[in-house]
Amino acid sequence: ICTFDPENVAELLQKALASNNLTQRRKRMTELDLEICKVVAKTNRFISKGMSKEIIIHHSAENIDKTAWDSLVKQSPVASWFQTPEAYSFFNNLSFLDAFFIAIESNGRLKGVVVGFIQKDGGKIKQFFSRRAIINGGPLLAVDITDEELTALLKATKDTLKRKAIFVETRNFNDYSLWRKVFERCGFSYEP
């Protein structure tokens, strides 16, 4: 649920516009930008280019109906145990892994889920340079996921992980050739 406070945004905007000092005005506009970014990051809601399709990116498994997730696992041609609620719960409870979850919902239907973890090796310095995001099994995708929906899911995945990992690796257990061009357009490369 988005906790957007319009009064807070209005107050920040008034402070920014009221300041005669250019440095203060920039500082206030930066605060306003951060407030707006928080709202966008919480929901990532947007209406597709002139279409009536509503796409929502979720960053928390708690916001997903488990029945819908289980149903997607059962009907997806690229499903594996690694994309199930049980796998996410398992990864999330391991102290040495940093689990992540990203999902896309389109017009009220769950269309894709990415479950994975950040893996690091060694001491603090080595951990910093070895941190990688692993998506075992690859993303969980609905049979009818559109290129637009998959693009939104992949971009959200990369945006979420860009400061947490030096690269994102999907270890596909199924054939993703149907979506290969979308993955490549989003900056992923295919290595057999």
C-alpha cells in the first residue's frame, strides 16, 4: 500500500519555491524529488502508453495472493520449485543469503514472478566484489505474458538489484527461447 502524503509534497514544494537562496531551493527540490521517488518505488504503478492496461510491480511477497502465485506455478510452462512461495520462504530464512522477490500484476492477474537471492563470498571486501543476484530456474512467467509485461518485470528486477549485486544471473531450467529477444532488449545475454 502506498503511503503517499500529498500535504508533505505540497509543503516541500512551497518551501522550495519560497526560498530565495539558490542552494536552499535546490536542496528543497531534491527533498521533493526523493519524496516523489519513494512513492513511485513503493508501487511502480503506471498506465501503459494510451492503453487501459494497469501494470503493478510488487517488491514484497507479502503483497501477493498465495493462491494466485500457486496457480501461476501450476500453469506456467517454465515453472520450477525455485519460483514457489516455499522456495522464497526458504531463501528468506537463511541468514547468509539476501532473498529478493519481484512480481508483475497486469489488470489484476499475476503474470510473472522473480525469486532469487544475493550470493557473496569471503570477507567484507571480497563480498563487495563477488555479490551476484542468482535467479535459480529463471523467472516464473504466465503463458500469456506480453512483451510489455515481461519488459517491465525485467527492468524492475534490474533496477531493484543494481546497487545490491554486480550482475544478475538467471539459471534457466526450461526453454525461454520464446522470450529471448525481450531478455536481450532488456540487456540480458544468453550463454548456453
